[in-house]
Amino acid sequence: MQEKLTIARPYAMAAFGFAEDAGDVAAWSSMLDALASAVSHPDLMPLISHPRISSSQLVELLQDIIGAHLNAQRTNFINTLVDAERLALAPEIAELFERRKAAAEGVADVQVETAFEISEAEQDRIASAVRERVGMACEVTTVVNPELIGGAVIKVGDSVIDISLRGRLRALEQRLL
């Protein structure tokens, strides 16, 4: 996953630059979300890398699917992704675009992965601690992952703070080997 994000990053940053220059960040966000959904659809995925589907046919198909979200510049962006054989990275590009958008708006996206459901009060404490650390407002989403055993994994942008029992056991294992 990290490799895909690394490859997708320049495209997401370029898209954000285009969107910011044109003053239509919301429209770009909407288009990238629609593109990510289309590309992730099981019926379209096989066509993306099919040798008998030309680049122009693929772009035409995408125009039919998400045409309401397109203008000349956004269509050109999709052409670039298709020509560079990076269309499959649309979900990662959309994710990175949203991160950049949130950062520009002064909001940090915080994902908290825990072994058990956490209360609103605990979410507020985490948001407060992260807000003090990064100096911006936080939007917290939680995910329950029983494999963590206990503790939490907190992701803020590209930073990961692993205070889970599973993470500590892995660290101990590495020290013992």
C-alpha cells in the first residue's frame, strides 16, 4: 500500500495544484472520488489493463461514467493517468488529494485503530492530544481491529504511532531475534 501511495503522490499533488489554481478544489475532489469509485468497480477493473482496450476507449468509457464531473482540465488529467498506466492508482490519488485538501483547510485527518470500540470521551481526548501536537483541528475516525489485542494505532497523515499490544509484541520479537 505504501508503494502505491508513493507512486500516486505526484499525481495527487499535481491535481491539487490544478484545483487550487482554478479555484475549484471541491469539483476536483468530487471528480477524483467518482473516478476512484469507477476504477474500483469490479466490472471496470479488468478493462483498465486489458490489451485490447485502447487508451482513447478507456477515456471515453470514463467520460460516459463520470462525465458530469469532468471539464477539459480534469479530462486531460484522466488522459495523463491512462497514458502513464496509472489509472488503477485513482483511489490512492483521491485519498492523498483529500489529505492535502484537509491540510490546506487546517484540518488533520486522524485514524484511530483500536482492538475495542472507544467512547466519544476517549475520541475527544485523542483529538485534543493530536491537536496540541500538530497544531491544527482534527477529524477523528475510528476502526475496530481485534487483531491489535489491546492499545491503539494512531495515523495522522503519513505518520503512524503504534501503541498497540500487537506492535509491542512485534518489537519485542525483533529485539529477541
